[in-house]
Amino acid sequence: MPTLPLLPSAESSTPAATPSTPSPQPIRGIPSDWVVRGMHCASCVTRVERLLNEVPGVVAAQVNLATHQARVWREADDPRASDARLIAALKRGGYEMEPIARGDDNPAATLRAEWDRAARQWRRRWVLGALLSVPTLILALVGEASFWGSALASLLALVTWSWVGWPFHQGAWRALGRGRANMEVLVSLGTTAALVAGTVAWWSGIGSETKHASHGAGAVHHLADVGIILTVVAFGKWLETRSRRGAGAALERLLDQTPRFASRLEPNAGEESDASAGIRTVPVQELRKGDRVRVRAGERVPVDGIIRSGRSAIDESLFTGESLPVPRGPGDWVLSGTINGGGLLVVEALRLGEETALAGIGAMVRSALASKTDAQRLADRVAAVFAPIVLGLAAVTLLGWLVWDGDATRAVWNAVAVLILACPCALGLATPMAVAVAVGRAAREGLIVRDAAALERLARVRLVLFDKTGTLTLGKPQVVAVQTTPALDALDAPRVWRAIAQAEAVSTHPLASAIEHYAREAAQSSVPSANGNVPEPNKRSLDGSHLHGDEITGRGVEAVVEGRTVRVGAPEWLEETSVDLTELRDWIHQQRDEARAVVAAAVEGRAVAALALSDPIRPAAAELVAALKARGLTVEMITGDGPRAASVVAQALGIPAKAVHSQVRPEQKRHWVESTRAQLVRDEPGAGVAMVGDGLNDAPALAAADVGLAMASGVDLARAAADLVIVGDDPLGVIRAWELSRATRETIRDNLIWAFAYNVVGLPLAALGAFGAWGPIVAACAMAGSSLVVVLRSLRLNHHPLRQRSAPPISHFTLSTPSHAWDRPS
């Protein structure tokens, strides 16, 4: 039975650990994903994480401000950490949350509905705020206000402060109740101060026309500040929410590929029965392993499984990036979410729900969105202490202006401007927004990010280590050269190749499949025999009377095919059986000098051919090595193969001999990576090592490197130890990951510089009264603008140019190579 196309399941999708000191360690427990409502800034993220972590039974919680999602790890079967208790814990803190159901009929629609709900809420608030603020703003611009004009301005400001500002007042109350200050506190205090100042000024002018004339204009200015500040901030949150939806677009697209229904064949329905007989359309959640499903042309495959009948061309671009359909037939694997291009298929379900490759990719994207980079952790810590500092600065500004010129109105204006300007929205969004966009872009490029911090670390890598077999090469031996003798034609070449193919069908040796495939093709393309009948060899004839064979371990295969004795195996073994290889000996030595495996074939004791096999280099591997070198990175190869085999591949790829490390055992690989990494850091502080591999023996080295990259065809353990998984096994995925990492790091850096510079420049100006009477309004516009700039800068990552994908021959592509018993379906 074919091996499963293994991709990490949801349960194994927690961020992988690396030895980089700031990187989080693997998180134990059962993960669950949630949508959190009511968060406005980095301080909210810190508070929500703390509230969740305080619930008994919760192992860890990670919250992402850009997507408003949380991932919570809980002890298995611990009733103290039930969904109800998590929801109650956040409700006490003033937040709302609900789970993102894994069994949801349409999870993408659910996610979009949540983002749309938040966008609609903010749109209603800013639109109402604008309608209520326009009359007050007109009165303020005119500069005169009658008694009734001032009264109307007070009423409109009160309604705006109450309804548009409610989310901020609610958040401020929660924060102050816990002895903390955050963005909501700053907005709430600023607008409340403006409302109180305007109302007091208006009230103090009542009963005297002279007093009203002097106080009315100032009152309207303050009251206009209330509406404009809240309207601008709400408008900024609306734009931010709409833009933030784009950050999760990759996850949306992945979820959209998940079929919701399947056409299940009932147990008594035959595979060739009429399309309407014995077929029932059921939700995918009702399928069980072993069920057979009918997939029509143009439909998406609903499960991971094996084709039991029918042939078609399958669109696997979702996983491979390859636009051309791939021929698939009985015995071949198909994956959930791929498209049946033509023909009617019957597929046996072997992986369902969270076990499918598509669900594994979605789980890894969610995990990456929930994880944090080093820069984000720093920004969160800074934002958590920033608000209290700003409150102190606003108090100093208020008292300073009162002492300096005694003008209470100017003092309030400047203090409010400081409060509004200092809201740390841009600082809180600088990193998570860039990371969320980058993770989504990576998914579209065939790169599944398991740990968001890896995107930051990869940009610091100076040395890239490659495993050889299955990474730089296909890990699948193929016949690359053949030498024949005159005896081949004398014995009827097509029949000889057919006999060799059938003899190799007996063997389980890794080379046998490649030889059988080549011999089958040779039998088809050779000149037909006298009777013109050259049937395609097939394994079904093994059970007939035409073939009797045995495999001799370590030597080869000996079989009787149609009355002829056929031997295929090591040349030394054939010579021991008195087969004369004189005509082939020089060619055999030449091929072995090129580190190729050589197999000889004989029929009736006469040598007919020798075949040279090697593991072909992956398409675009040489292009990848050259591209990495061009970017100033050092490329080395570390492999368990012998020196000659390693040298041949390295020479073909342009890797110098001194950069090739052969015959390295798995435990030695890890030690070598650790020692090299330590030496590199001593020479260049902050530099890192990346390891690219796919095998079981690469897992220790992948975990030891600063960044581990695994091919999707690799074993489970290799992918679990890696930080990034290259779906489709495209070698150029490595360079795309590096380019995206550099772009992400530059975006994060620029976002943080912008956020800090905005506060560093703006706060002194606000405190010194540089914005005059319009200070609070200017501050509100600047605050909303700074957040929007950060969001738009992050979204540019969606269009950052990356290396084009390679297009390997379809016949070379495989979704899985493991052959371990525990990797097979039961």
C-alpha cells in the first residue's frame, strides 16, 4: 500500500523549538483557536493572555492583535479549563471570545463573518460620529455660538462621547479597575476632559450675555474636539479592521478549499454502478475511514485517500504550485482540496478532518499567526509601560501650562493632545501586522511557517546547510545510463526487457522499482519481435505459470520467465554464476567512478545489459545554490553518504569540496550544526545557521539550527523539528523563504521606527502647545494616520517580488517518501 502523504496534523502543529535563545520552547497540551473581541492595543493583548493563563488547566495562551485571534493550549481532559471557564474569565475582564470550531461546516465563512462584523461595528460608529460632529465643527469654525448653539453642541458631544466612545470607555474602566493604563484609558480620558471642559465653559456663561460671549466660543471648541477625536479614531479602527482582514486572507483561502460535502458510496454499491445508485450526499464530518467517495470531474476531493477506480488529471496546485494537472489512477494518493480535472473517481478515505494535509497546513498557519517574534515581544513590553508614562506626561503638561500662563483652556487642550497622540496603536500593530501578512504570503508561495519568529531569524542566517538525499536530490533512484551487448538483440530485445521487468517485480530492493520501470519502457520502445507481440509487462503475471523467481538478499534476483533463466543484480554476483561480463567491465568501472550504482542482467547465462542508477539532482537545485551564493550566503552540504557520491552532487551544484561533509551520522549532524553555529556567532554576533533536510536522520540537526526548513515529502519527525515546511518540494522555496524573511524584517524595523518616531516627535510638540487650540484634533488625526501607515506598509509584503517557483517534471514529484510501518494507515 502506498505511504501516506504526510503533513503535520493539528495536534503536532505547535511552534517548533530551536536553540535560538529568544525562541519559545515547544508547547505541550491540546491547542484550540478562538476569536477575541474588544482588543484595541498591545496592552489588551497582554491582559487577555494573562487572563487566559490564569485559568487552571491552561498550559499557554498566545494572542495576535492583527487577526484578533487567540490560540490556547490546555491540559487534556482537564475540566477546570473548559470552554465555558475560558469565556467567563475573559468576560470578567470585559472581553468576549468564541471558539473557531474545527468541525464548522464552513470555517472560512465563519472567519469572514467575524471580521465583517467588527468592520461594520466601527463603520457605524464613525459614520454616526461624523454626522453628530459636523454641526459642532461648523459652530467652532464660525467662532461664535449663541446659547442654543452651545446647548446643541453640548448635547451632540454628549451623545458622541457616549455611543461612539463606548468601547474606549468600557476598556478604560476595565484597565483602571486592574490598576493599569492603556490606549483606551488615553482616548477616554482625553475625550472626557474635553467634554467636561466644554460643558463647564458653556455652563459658566449661562445667565450673562457677556460671560456667554467670552465662554461660548471656547466651549464649542472643546465640544468639537470630543466628536472629531472619537470619529477620527473610530474611522482609523474601521480602516485598520478592513486591512487586518487581508492579513488572514491566506488562512481564509485555505479554509475555502475544504469541501463541505461528499458523495459516499453505500456498502452495497459497486464502484461501477450507476451514478444515482447507492450514493448518498453527506457532510464530510460524517465520513469514516474506509468509506468510499465518488468524485466527479471538476469537484474537489473531500478526503485524503487512495484512488480505487477511475483515472483523471488532478489539479494539485494548492499543494505543489504546479499549474499542470497530474495524472492519477488506481493506487495513487489524492489529497483533500485538490480538483478532479476529468473522469470519475472512487476514492477510499484514509485521512479525515484534522488529519488531512489541508487541515495540517491550516493548523500551521494558525499556529504561526498566534506565535510572536522577538521584536513583537519587545514591542508588547514597551507598550505595556508606555501608557502610564504618557499619563504622567499629560499631568505634567496640564500643571506646567497652568503655572506658566494660568490659561486653563490652553492647559486642557495641550494635555488632551498629549493623551490622544500617545495612543500606542501603531506600536502594537507594527510587528504582528507584518508577521500576519508575511505568513499569509508564505502560504501562497508554498511555504508553511510553523513559528513566526523563524521569519525574523532566517534573515540573519549566514550559513545554509543542505542534506543531500531527498533534499538536493530527489531521493528516488533512476536509471541514468545503460550499456547493452549483442546478446540482447540475439535473444530478442523486447522480450528480454520484458523478462527483466517481470523479474525485478519480485524484488523489494530500492533499485528494483527503477529498473522495472526502465525495462518496461524499453520493452515498449524496442523493435517488436518477429510476431509483433510485445505485451506490456505487469505484476499480474507473477501469479501465472510464466514466472518463478526468488530474491537473493544483497545479490539480486533470479527468475524463470517463459522458460528462460533471468538474473539481475550485482555484477560480482553474476560473475560468480559464470556469466562473462568482459564486454561490460570497462563501462561498469567507469560508472562506478562517477559514484553510480551498477546492476547487470543476464539471460540464460549470457550478459545482455548493465544499468547505471543514481539519485537525480532536483530541478533548480543548482539555481538555488547559485542564488544563495549571490546573496552572500555560505552553502555547505552535510550527508551520511560516502565521499564519492557526495562529491559528485556537490560538484554538479557548484559546492566547493571543502564545504562537503560526508559520512556524518545523525547525532554527529546535530553536534556539527551546534559547533558551527557557536563558531559563527563568535565571528559575527547575531548570525545564524539554517538547515534544510527531509529525513529522519535530519531531525536533530533541524532542531539544532537557528532555522530548520523541511521538504513536505519528508518524514513527520523532520517536519515537526522544522520551522518552515516547503510544500511541493520546490528547492527554490528556500530562497523565497529567505527573501520573504528579509522583507518581513525590514518591514518590522521600519514599522517600529515609524511608531517610535511618531511619538518621539509628536509628544514634545503637543506638550509645548505647537498645535494650538486644534491640538486634540490634530493629535487624533495623527494617531489614526500612524496606525494606518503601519497597516499599509505591512500589506506591501503581499506584493514584494520573490524568486519564481521552479517547475519540476511531474513524474519527479512525490508527496511522500516515508516507508515506516507507523506511517501507514491501519
